[in-house]
Amino acid sequence: MENMKTKRIIGLMSGTSCDSIDAGLCEVTPDLKVKLIKGINHPYPDKIRDMIFKAFRGEINIKELCQLNFAIGHCFADAANILIKEFGKPDLISSHGQTVYHYPYDETLDGIKIKSTLQIGENSVISHDTDCVVVSNFREKDIANNGQGAPLVCFADSIWFKNSLVQNIGGISNVTVVSDDCETFGFDNACGNIMIDYCMNKFFNKKYDKDGEIAKLGTVSDAWLNELLSDEYYYKKPPKTTGREYFNKEYIEKFLQTAPKKKEDIIVTLTCLTAKSIALSYERFIYPVTKPEKVIIGGGGAYNKTMMNMLKSFLPDDIKLFSHEDFGISNNFKEVMAFALLGYCYLYNIPNNVPSCTGADKKVVLGKMVAD
Ligand SMILES: Nc1ncnc2c1ncn2[C@@H]1O[C@H](COP(=O)(O)OP(=O)(O)O)[C@@H](O)[C@H]1O
Ligand SMILES: [Mg+2]
């Protein structure tokens, strides 16, 4: 495309784990490569974070949801302003927002489609507080075009990688298949860290199992693992996406009724579930189409050593396991880099969804802009 220029873009993201607002100042070049200049993890204030978790569980009312949309906008702006203070105003802020509900199912009410998604963190507020142009709300247009609105990071993966499985392990785990043998496709494998985090909070009063140290102390219960793996999601064919709406408190509590007694055994079995469900999804849905050379892991799960050792043991010997860091891309800030790229594409009217990943009818330009 003519006249495309390198742009400095701050990507903003908070995932399903809700562990922090990730903000990254990036340089995006016309060849659609992204260089991270600096990334920060900016925590949500405690009461806001609590309210987000209540929102996930449907425990807030519509007034509180309305307030939360603006509050998260301010929090996202605070994260961006830390970078702006150090590096000056960027050309654009590209914000994923905070998903509070994702409902990519083909259901109707009075014959009207109710397939939908909701990311909040009002971009008018971000724009006001930072004095920047903001692009956000990327998922809606994909759903409007009959896609699932996810996974969106596939777009970046298809540009940045070759012949690889690009595996993210956040709250949810999702993979992009980039191969010379087929069109790029991707799907959510299943739950990534949500169940581990939930049980770490419940049994150990910790936010997560740092480096997989607690899991290391337990023994996997094969019986419980098989019970967990009998869930229908693992068998569902892609395109498929999931979220907290599915792997919710009731879901986890139901399975906890038959869990092993020792708390460490619960954590290690859930850790094994994530690794095993990823390996199984490759066997069921990817190897029949293409045999990748390597798997490149990103997201917080990449830091869980116990999970990584398990995953390695479940993969065929000829597939090598790497982290994003091995390719010069931060595990922690990969998603903000991907959203910086989506924002850049919005600016230049470049379609930035991958229909073979989301199931959308066609390629479209995702995003909504608020001027400064
Ligand atoms: N050092 C670590 N050891 C083990 N798990 C980690 C570590 N750091 C992060 N995680 C896990 O990763 C999650 C956050 O991953 P992230 O990629 O940010 O997910 P999301 O996109 O859902 O926010 C945390 O909730 C935690 O479960
Ligand atoms: Mg996160």
C-alpha cells in the first residue's frame, strides 16, 4: 500500500486471567512487523479487579457494569500514561479492552441473532485521559460477519511465523497453525490457567502457581484427569472458542467434588489437564492436516515449568518446543504487540481478521476509532 509509514503504537490488553493490564509501546513498520520498545504490566486496583471478577460471575448489576466500563477506561489510560510519560505521545493507542462476556454461539431470540461479545474499557475515556487517538473493540465486527470474534492474534501469527504452532497459554489456551500445507487456522484449545488460578486462590490463597512449584509437589490423578478430559469441548471441531463463561466457578466446583484429597494433587492434575488438552487437540485437529516443525509457546503459562515439562513429554519427539523469547518476542507482551498491529491495520484500512481462524464470512477491517 502507498504512503504507509512506521507508527508508534501503544497496545493495551487485559486477558481472561485479569492478572494485569499489559501495555506495550511498539513500533509497527509497513511490512507489518512489530518491535516492542517497552512493555509494562500495570495491576488493576484491588476493588476494580474484584468487580471485574464479579462481572464474570454475573454478580454485578447493570449500573455497576456501566460504571466499570468507564473505570476500566481510566485504568487502561493510567497504564498508557506511564509509557507516554517516558516516551512521549504515540501515533495511536490500540486497546483490546477487558472481555466481560463472550458469547459466540449461533442462538436467536425472537428469531434475532444473539451471538455477541463484550469488551469494556471505554475508548473515549482512554482518549481523553491520554490525549491520543484510540482504536478498540476489534471483536465485534468479526462476529457481525458471522465469525466467533476470536482468536484474533492469528492475524499477527500468520505474519510473524512460518511452519509453526503458535501456542498461547493465558487464562484460556489458544493455538494458531501457520503452515505451508494449509491456510492459517486456529482455535481455543480449552482452559489454560483459569482452573489452576481458581484452585490456587481457593486452596493456597495465591493468585497463581508461580513457576509450577506447587504442582511439582503433587501426583497426577489419572482418574480425575480422565474425568476432566471427558468434557465435550475437547472433542468439538474447530473453529471453536471458549472463555470464562464456560470454564466458570460452577464448572470447576462441579469437578472439584470428585477431586483428589491432597491440594497439591489437584493443582498438578489441573496443570497436566492444560498440557494434555493442548497435545490432544494437536492430535485430533492439527496433525491430520499438517505436521509442524515446532511449537512456540507464549502467555503466562510459558513460565510454568511443570506445565512445560509435561507438554514436552506429550509432544512427538520430532516437534521442538520453543518460547516466544527464542524468536525475540516477549512471552508477556506478545498479545499487546498483536493488538498494536491490529490497530495499525485499522489506520491503513487493511483487513485484520483471519476468517479461517474465526469462521467469519469474509476479511474485514476490525476496530472502532475515537479521535483525540
Ligand atoms: N511465573 C509464572 N508461573 C506460573 N504461571 C504463571 C507465571 N506467570 C504467569 N502465570 C500464569 O499466567 C496467567 C496470566 O497469563 P496471561 O498470558 O497474562 O493470560 P491472560 O491473557 O488470560 O491475561 C496467570 O494468571 C498465571 O496463571
Ligand atoms: Mg494477562
